Amino acid sequence: MTEIFVKDNLLHLRNDHISYIIYILEGGIPAHLYFGKRIESINPAAVLRHYELPADGRWWPHNCALDHTPHEYPAHGLGDLREGALSVRQKDGTRSVDLRVTGWEVVDGKLGIPGLPATFGDNAKTLLLHLKDELIGLTATLSYTLFDDVAGVMRHTELHNASDADLYIERAYSLCLELPDSRYDLITLSGKWAREREMSRRPLVMGEQGVSSLRGATSLFTSNMLFLARPETTEDRGEAIGAALVYSGNFTASVHVDANRCSRVFLGLNGVDFSWKLAPGETFHTPEAVTVYSDAGLDGMSAQFHRICADHLVRGKYAKAPRPILLNNWEATYFGFNEEKLLKIARTAADVGVELFVLDDGWFGHRDDDTTSLGDWYVDTKKLPNGLKHLTDQVHAMGLKFGLWFEPEMVSPKSDLYEKHPDWAIHIDGRMPIQQRQQLTLDMSREDVQDYVYECVASHLREDGIDYVKWDMNRHFSNIGSALLPADQQKELPHRYMLGLYRVLEKLVNEFPDVLFESCSSGGGRFDMGMLHYMPQTWTSDNTDALCRCRIQYSTSLVFPPFAMGSHVSAVPNHQTGRITPIQTRGNVAMSGCFGYELDLNTLSAEDLEKVRAQVKRIKELRTTLLYGDFHRLVNPYEGQDTAWITVSKDKREAVFMFVRAMNQPATPPVLVKLRGLDENKIYTIRETGERYSGSEMMHLGLSVHPGWGDAASVSWTLEAE
């Protein structure tokens, strides 16, 4: 159970797993004392002494003692000379803020954040810590929520202008976490298209380190999260802290190590090229930051994130439901399709047991290539002369659901929409538009654009029998300007864009609760907890090569569970790498996510088609465990040729183990892989081999595995408890 104790200026938030402790210094400055494994009590004087402070903070304001203080929400310039979490420009041009505690309250449950995605749940308590800068009339409420079942803290900040003058927020992070040492490795996820979320681990050093995005999205290049692990921490041992932002736009995730080797962690909106005009009486909310703690290694840290995603972030019909096995026509046809060709692919898909047929790019406007028609969301009758509804009816008659691709946030300069509304694109008057993929980005900060995008998608969902939407987004911001925003609010555009997008998505998921939405964003370019609040799965990467996916899915699982990852079997040679891998391995890797096919089944041999039929049958039998069981990483593909993981049902009676070897070597003996998550006292039978092992043997001695002959060989075994 979650408890929040308040005594002698000490605020102690705790549940069965963790404690989070704040101490109010003399003068009302909130100091951070502790975040970690649950403790019963703390000695504030001892903690402050570590930071070279007396217990009551008497050194301030007569010198720069604040420069040593472990702050809850620091601002730069009034004694703390380090970078702060908050900067507000005032009418005299200065930016320093002096927030002092005015009170606090404890509420049951979890509060929402207006206009923004956020975690939810009733099994929680929330501390609201109220502060004010009396000179400039700015008030702040720091919100901290602990759920009973999570070793983590959900945080955000509300800023309110109680003065009679405009204030301009120039930095407002969601999280500041002070740590008393720097003996950590920093783990971040970075990459590019087809190499998303490459895992990087390096020791903290004095100074600033981290990742950020100014692209208008979390992006293919960086992920809005960071992880701190002790140098000795492994997958199953040692301390780890993870922080992730429930947001999809520009961000900063950084760690600052000071001269005393104390660490200050920041996570929130990127303060570069950001400003927000806060008029008298107005309120601004930062996105939510999720911070988790584990003393059971990175695997234990991921378990906390997975629980948050499953129980406190994803909503609606598909939060716990089986996800349909799909076939997407993109790599099967690209733009070169017609109704007859699509129906031929769909018939074979239905015959092998696929449940959802998805029509990808090229069905609208005059879209024969990627140079035209984005924004013109009417059916191309040259390809589909009988209309979209006629196609969906035929697909439904086969027993399949029907899905449709959109890229609604974009516009092609060659389009009816752009010809009528060139001002709807993000642009700067007088400057030549910069295109990427022959397209521009619509200005989603505008309500008229939001309404147009909403109605374009909603009309097809209402009229054409659409069961699934693949929502793509293939370029980032440039020429960043809005035709409607005044000069002193142009820096608000990136954040207003995200608020506009969230408004559209909230309307769509509420009006169409039976539609399954998948975020694509050029593969996993916008794979974040913000989008997951609206779309319960994300296309993990456009790279469908099985060996590449081992790395991509492994690192993605640091935060996201299998049910969040779209993972498909594609044709060989693979369209991104040219590699040829067995269909068995392609299926084994893809089954550790929302399973599907990205090919024309009619091109497969009879033997491979039977393997597809067997894959589909097995997925249907195991998908509750595969999607919603407890996921554990076992062998790290970043450290060698092998990858392994296991997913265990909640009752520990069923598990699915997967092992892949990228490159075979001669005279290689079997490897012993230590499993995790099983019941030590149960006996398990491997369905595929008939072998019997105790849970304790497989977890402590290991399971002997040899994937077989050739490169890209794999095994996938089902473990069943007796």
C-alpha cells in the first residue's frame, strides 16, 4: 500500500517497494533526500551534511549554499549556479525564479494532466507540493504519484501566473532527480532509420551528458528516456534507475555531474528554441515523467516499466485483448496494386489463418509514388474503381478485419490540399520550403488543421468499415513557423503541435473504441509512452530483418513490453539488408511482439506456406503469454552472436523461450542459458522436444541450447508446467 507521511518538514512517500523523501529547508526550499528501495526512516542532517549543508539550511541566503543543495525543482541564478529545471523570463528581462513552499496536500488516486497523455489508476496516492515566487507572482505545484504496485514515481509540474504581467517560460523540465554520487553507467537509446534504439552504455563523468531531440518528435535518432545502472549491474543483479517521458515531441534527457561528483538528472521539454507565454491567470502543465527503481538489475527495472505500460498507460479494448495477426501489403506491392491483386493476397492470408488485412500507402489521391497526394484522403478510383467500402466488404466476407494506412500530419506540395491551403504547412514566410520525402508538415497547432485531420480519418472509419489504423509520420520539422502565432509565441509551435495531435487522437480513440490504432512514424521513430497512451502498439522499425530485429527489440524492451511492439515476418532477400534468413527464424523473432506478415504469401513455396500456417496456429495458442506475460531478456545481442529471451505467463504455467544465433561457427558446443521468471518448484516439459526440467534447474544451472546448422539459426520452445 502507498503511504505519504508528513512530519517535521519531512515528506515521505513510500509503498511496499520504494521510498521518495523530500525535506523542506528553512525558508521553504524543498530539498531532495532520497529515492530508492523502501526505507523506514531517514536522518535529514546526515544527508545534508553529505552535500556540505547544515541540517536547517541556515547558510542561505547569505552565500551560495544553494549551489550544494539537492533541490526538488531548482531554478538557476539565485545562489544555485548549476543548470536549473525552471527558467522564466519576466517583464524586466531577468530569468531567475525563487520558489518557496506554501503548503502541500495528499489526494487519493492519480490526477490527469489537461491536454496531455498521463498514467492513470485508483490504487495510488498523490502528493501536491505547492510553491510560489512572491516577487513575480508565479505559483508551481509539483505532483508526485505512487501506485501501490509499481516501484516508481510519476511526476509533473503545474505553473500558474498569479501576477498581472505576462511571464515567458523558457525552460520547464518535468523531472529533476538529485543523486548523492555519480558511480553509475549511463544507458541511452539512439540510432537512425532502420537502426532504431541502439543501446549505448558508458560511465558518468563530470559535466553534462545525455540525449535530446529538436526534430519536433522523439525521433528515430534519440529516445526520450535514460537509465542509470551501477557499474556492476547486470540484467538480473544490481541497482538501476530508469526515467522516461510520457510525451512525443522535443525533449532533453541529461545528467549533470558536479565538482562534488553528485548527479543531477533532468528530463522534460527541450529548452532550446522553446518559450511559452503565460498570461495573467493562465496555467501551463509539463508532460509527465516516469521514474522507476530496481535492485534486481535492468530486468527488474524493465518489469516496472512494463507494468506501468500494461496497467497504467494503455487504455481501451486492446489494453489486454489478443492482438490480431495481420498481413500488410506494403512490401508485397508497394504502390503497384489494384483491387484484384489485393484480394488475391487477402484470400491466401485468410486461408492460412491471418485475421487482419492492412492496405498501406497508395490508396488515395493520385498516389502512384511518394511525391504527391498526402492530404488528399479520398480514394484513388483508378486503383479501387469500386471504392474503399467495396474492398473492405469483400475482405470482411473472407473473415478478415480490414486496416488502413494514413499519414495525416503531412501534406504533399503536389496535392489539392496544399493548393488550397499552403498556409496550413509549417513554414516561414519568404523562405523556400524545405522538403523531406517530397512532403511538408501540417501545422497541428492550428485548430482548423486539427479538425481537418480528424475528419479525414474519422470519415473513413465511419463509412468504410475500418478496424485498424496504421498512423505514419515520415518527416520532422523545418522552417519552423506558424501563420497564426504572434511573434512572441512562435517558439510555442513544437509543443502546441503535440497538444494539437493529442487532441485529435483523444477524439478519435473516444469515438472509435473498437478500432486498433498502431503508431508507425517511419518505423519506431516516435516510440514513446505518450503515443502509447492513444495507440496500444507501435511499428517497431521499418527494418524487418530478423537479426537486426533481435537488437532493436532487445533494447526497445528496456521500457516497452512485447504487446507494444509491432513485429512482422517479411520476404527474403530482406528489403532493408538483402539478407536471407530461414522463415522459421523470421517467425521466431516476430512472435515476440504483435505478430504479422509483410509480404505476398502467394510468392512462397508450398513448404514455406505450410510453415506460415503452423506459425499462425502456434501464435494463436500462445499469444496471451507472448503479449501479456512477464518478459525477460536472457542473452544480449550487443555482446556477441547470440540473442535469447523468455516470456512467462502470469501463473508461471507456460513460457515461450527464444534463442537466435546470428553467425554459426564450426565445432561450437551447446550453450547453457539461465532462464528467469519460472516457478522453481514446478516441472516443465518442452513441448517441441519432450524433455523435462525443473524450474530451478533451468534458472540456476541453465538450459542447454544449440540452434542447429547455418547462420541465423534459431529455436523457439514452449515450456509447459506439469
